[in-house]
Amino acid sequence: MSDMRLIVAGAGGRMGRALTRVISETSGAVLTGALEAPGSELLGKDAGTLAGLPANGVLLSADLWSLSANADGILDFTVPGATIANVAIAAQRGLVHVIGTTGLTASDDAVIKSVTSRAIVVKSGNMSLGVNLLAALVKRVAQSLDDGFDIEILEIHHRAKVDAPSGTAYMLGEAAAEGRKITLEAHAARGRDGHTGARRSGDIGFASLRGGTVTGDHSVIFAGPYERIELSHKAEDRMIFAHGAIKAALWARNQKPGMYSMTDVLGLGDF
């Protein structure tokens, strides 16, 4: 099979540059397009140069329709508005759409889901192997423990992160809720301040910290009577997300239209 031709959305950002570097190191993948927001001062710059590589002749463009004419997939770690704008074009062009964007709303998710009858989408709040194994463990532990064990999710990210809780924290909350056979929307406690009263039994709590250059640390705490279980993952470099995203794209190329997650990519569905 020929190399998979990939577009990197947000190619001028930190994740976009990491994706460009990993594509250059990955057998079976090639960078064919670099997408950036209209009006960006980086438009026209060489994607390889921006990523700290030799120039590769792929220049940053704001025109996804033109870029996608000769592409097989798009790696999208941008912002919700940009991702939703990319969804329709990716579906119309028949691209594999790997979505790592966080902060998407329920209505955004509905738009994404609406194209999956004819498009292949892999969407995850975190693309790393370790975090997806953590989510599988969280689900299993939540299945095994009753609501005498309170579930709290703690995350810390760099000072520039704009959404909270993180997409990864929310994904871990979803895993815990699935294990408990409840809905996260009805049981999430997202931020506490002032005189809140006692903790409500069955809640899944979230706490978000921001500071420095932290790539991303997540802990899920099961706090029971006189004992506590803590499951944690610490990301040391965003390259782990880039490697996972490209693995997802290469896997998805051979799938039928539908909505997939990293659980599917890694074969963790029966864990």
C-alpha cells in the first residue's frame, strides 16, 4: 500500500510541529499538507522548518479544500471552531479525520457524529497509549468498587491551556461513569468553591490546576473508608500524543465509515 498522505491542522502550533516531526520519522506516512488559521503570520512558512527539520516544501495554507485534494487523512489538534469547520470538508473529501481537539461541546460532538455514516473519524481526548490503558483500568476499578468509594479526578497542565477540565480528565470521568453504569453529565462535580456542603454520594469530582510548562498529569482517586486507590499518568513530552495520532490514522485507513476511539485502535474494547 502507498504511503498515507496526511494533512496536519494547526501545523504552526506545538502539537502541529510535533506531528510534523513524527510523520517524518514514520514509515508508511508522509506529510502532504499543513493547515493554519486564516490570517496567521505563519501562512506560507515551510512546515519542516517550523518543526525543526530540513525544509520539506510543504507550506502552511488556510485552504483545506485545496490541500485535501491529494490527501488521505487529517490530524486535527486545534480548537473546537476550527475542528468543526474541518469536519464537513474532511467528510466530503473522504479523509480519515483524527480528532484530538479538546473543549468540544455536546453540539460539536453531534456535528462530528453526523458525518460518520460516510466518513471515518477517530476521536479521543488523549491519543497516548498510557492514558488509554489508564482509562481502561479506571473503568474496571469503577466496576469493581461500589459508591462507598468516592471518585475524584485531578489534572494539571501548562499555564497556556485554555479549557478545563482537560479532555483527558473528561475521558477518564466517562470511563469511571461507564464502569459505574451512570451518566457523567448527571454526576460530574466540576469545581467547588465556598460553602458547598458535604460531598454528594456517587459524584465524580474534577479539579484542574494550571501552571508552568507541565505537559499533562492526571490522577484518578478512589477514596473509600480507611483506604485509597490512586491511578496516575504523567506525560513528559507531547510527542506521545503525536505518535498515537499517527498510529490511529494508519489503523483507520483500513476501517469502514464510523466513529472510533483509541480504545478501538489499541484493541482495548474487551479489557
